[in-house]
Amino acid sequence: MKLLVVGSGGREHALAWRLAQSQAVQLVYVAPGNGGTAREPGLQNLPITDLDELAEFVTREKIAFTVVGPEAPLAAGIVDHFRSKSLKIFGPTRLAARLESSKDFAKAFMSRHGIPTARYQTFADAAQAHAYVDTEGAPIVIKADGLAAGKGVVVAQTLAEAHAAIDAMLLDNRMGDAGARVVIEEFLEGEEASFIVMVDGRNILPLASSQDHKRLRDGDTGPNTGGMGAYSPAPVVTPEIHARVMREIIRPTVEAMAAEGTPYTGFLYAGLMIDAQGKPRTLEFNCRLGDPETQPIMMRIRSDFMRVFEHAIAGTLDRAEIDWDRRCALGVVLAAAHYPDDPRKGDAIAGLPAQSNDLGDDCMAFHAGTAARDGQILTSGGRVLCVAALGDSVRTAQARAYRAIEKLAFDGMQFRRDIGYRALARSNRP
Ligand code: AMP
Ligand code: GLY
């Protein structure tokens, strides 16, 4: 059979790579794909992004099913569109995707259903937002309501920063429509984790836990990014906390979405803050897999992942299971010069193997912002590569990933040297 993965990032490369390993899969199209998916065995790039054209292609080529990577096509209704043409697709409908596409929707939904999250209020009026921040004090968190590609959240340490963020979003219109309303919420302390599950409307299949590193520089300093590295599993998610997240957050969310007439299908990603007492709260929902969390997660899947999607699309996820590699996987993102503000494009990447993305030694180079030109791979976006490795411990996986990175180079290459540090600190504790 042939499959289609929609998207062009490292997440889609990893997902399509894993799907292509299924015995039953002949070819996985990636639309539009990147420089790495272009040369990955079993994958083929498809230069189409228009929804109608994609649906026509899927019909004509008899694609068995489609999996959607990024949030934008989901929020634009790709799932509704494909289903109206009886095409099989895994992802949430436009209405269900509001859990990510509108922070105000997500917060109101959580308070309606008693799902633990930070206290908040939503404002369209700047004067009222300023007054609210003055009564609440700092630190405080200001979020653009709509999709802002990971740039819509300001964790303000001071009142001055909070006021500036409100003005930037509500008055200067710096986020466009996404910032026409802001959610202002209580600052939560604790350790973050990414908790991603597959949902078929009713049944839930959790993926392995993971942890992202959102800041640009070592020690979680510098500006927020889309994510500079990740590993799986995340030891902060103990079996007790896992059970609590399922009971207090994931199951109530899936049940309430169904009860409200917008049953949830697709990947559901809860960004968690876990406090010192082990209580998880939801910082955000995403209606998709995380990037770069997906890259280490895919490294650990040993089962035929295509079969899991068949169950998810048929509504029989209760009969699916995933066999996880017991080892740890860790991925380090290599970002372009001047990422995240103004990433430079067109730098040649040296050191990649000529024909594949397999770096040997249980190590993969998943591509994101790359393009192939004249036999060369060039940078073409902010996050360029994610080098992911497996190892018996976090330390081994980390050492392998960094050893592989030593062979790669491009002008202005930026990466963190401490991916996995929280897990290492835990394993060093007596
Ligand atoms: P979000 O896109 O909502 O996940 O926010 C991006 C990042 O901002 C999160 O990964 C957290 O590091 C931080 N953040 C968001 N909301 C809060 C909060 N209520 N308290 C503390 N940090 C937060
Ligand atoms: N790595 C965070 C995200 O995908 O939203």
C-alpha cells in the first residue's frame, strides 16, 4: 500500500521513515517534504500543498490513508475535507483542532470540565488586560489566542515585560489575528513533560513520554524556540504520574470532546507542568505530534506502526498496542544561523552520508529545514536537522548523538550541548 504524510519538518521525516518500514507499505509520499525525505529509502516528496489537489492525488493514486503532521492544515480543515470525499485520514477535525488553534477555547474547555490548568482570563481590550496584570503581579504568562508558530507565549518575569507583551499583541498587532485576543494566566512552577496519545474518538493509546528543551541556549536560557532537542522516555513521568495524567487530563478531555459533539480523533499532545508534589497541570494542548519529540519517540517504536494507524482510523485503538524499545532515545536539533529571529538559508551542510540519513551506530539525521540542490544539501529553515540516537541510558544516547554531530557542519550552526540534562540529574540522584 501507499501512504501520505502531510508536512515538511523533522517530525514528518521521522514519522514517514517509521511508516516506510512496515512490510505492507510500498511507498510513503511526503507533501511537500524536505531535503532528507527526498533521499530517504521508501519515501517520495510530493510538491503539493493545496488541499483539493492533495485529495485528488490521494484518490487517483489510491493512497490507503493520510497522516497530518503540522497544525496549520488541521486548523484549516484538511480532515473534514478528506472525510467528505470518503478518504481515510488520521487527525482532528477543524472544530476538534480548536484545542490548539484557540488558547481561549482550550482554557474555557478545561475550566468547564475541571481539567487541571493554570488560572486565567481572556482579554481583547488592552486597558483591561493591563489592569488585570497589575492586580495579579509578576511572574505572569501572556499568550496570543491563535496559532503563532510557537512564538505566541511570553513568560513575563516583570510587570514591565507583561505590559510590553500585551501592547505588542493587542495594540501593535504583531501577531496579526492570532493576537487579537490574549490569554493571561498564572505562572506555574515545576518540570515540563510532553504527553502524547493517539485517539480514535473514544479509545486512547498513549505514546512513550518525552521531554522537550524549548529555550535556545544551554541551561534553559535565551529565547523560546520550537524546541532544541528532546528525549524519550521522560523520567519525570513516573508510573504514578502517568496514571494521574490519564485519569485527570487525557480521559476527561477525550470524553468531554465526544460529549460536546466534537469527538477527538488524531494525536493529542498535552504539554504538562508537573509540580513538586507530582500534580500535573495542562500548559497547552496541541492537536498533533510534537517536534522534536517525535524524532526520539519514532526511534523507539518496534512494532509495525502502520497497523496502529489502521486501528486508529477504524476506531479500534483498544485492540492496538505498541512495542517500545526499552532503550532511551535522544535527539539534538541543529539550528540555522540567527535562529529563531531571522534564520539564514542557503548554507551548505557538510558531513551527511551521500545516499541516506542513517548515521550508523543507532543514529539518524532527521531533516527539517533542508533542501537538496545540485547534489548538495542546503539549509532552508530555522531548525535544520535533528540528530537522534538510541542508547541503553540517557548518557549513552546523548554521547552517541553528540559524537555523530561532530561530523556535521554548516556556517552558523547552533545547538545546545546539554540535551537530556534533567534526566541525567535524576539518574545521578542517590
Ligand atoms: P505553550 O506554547 O503554551 O506551551 O508555552 C510555551 C512555553 O511557555 C511552555 O513550554 C512553558 O515553558 C512556558 N509556559 C507556558 N505557560 C506557562 C505557565 N502558565 N507557567 C509557566 N510557564 C509557562
Ligand atoms: N516541541 C513542542 C511542540 O511541538 O509544540
